[in-house]
Amino acid sequence: MDRVLVKLIIPMLGKSYYVWLPAHKRLYSIINLLIKSINELNNNSFSTSSTPLLYDKVTSEPYNINLSIKETTIRNGSELILI
């Protein structure tokens, strides 16, 4: 498993995207990449004062940003919320 396909929901913008995430990277670096990508797609309209967290849509639990995708329950088809 080199990468996983997830549905990323961004309530602040009212949008969702399907994205491939690298399984070996830590979540904090993935979140930074996601923020850059979202801003490019939305004319820098996604701005936060602090680093947002990824939440599991089913359990509403936040993911530990120090873990890699492999070390979490994130798999193909997971739905994640970026808040």
C-alpha cells in the first residue's frame, strides 16, 4: 500500500475532494500539502490561524498528526474531515 484514495470533506468551504494520500508520510506533512492544494483550487480561500486536524467521519475522532497513514485506520474509501 503506497497510497490510499480518500474522500476529503472541507466544511469551511462546503466542498469535498477525492485525493490520493501517500501512506508513508506523517499526517502533519500531509495536512500541509492538502492546505496548499486546497488553496490553489480555491483562490486562497481556505485560511486558518492554526494547523487544522483530520477527523474520521464515522467516529468523529481526530487522527494523531504524528502518525503515518499506515499507522492509522485510514484505508481506501475512508472519509476524512479537515477542520
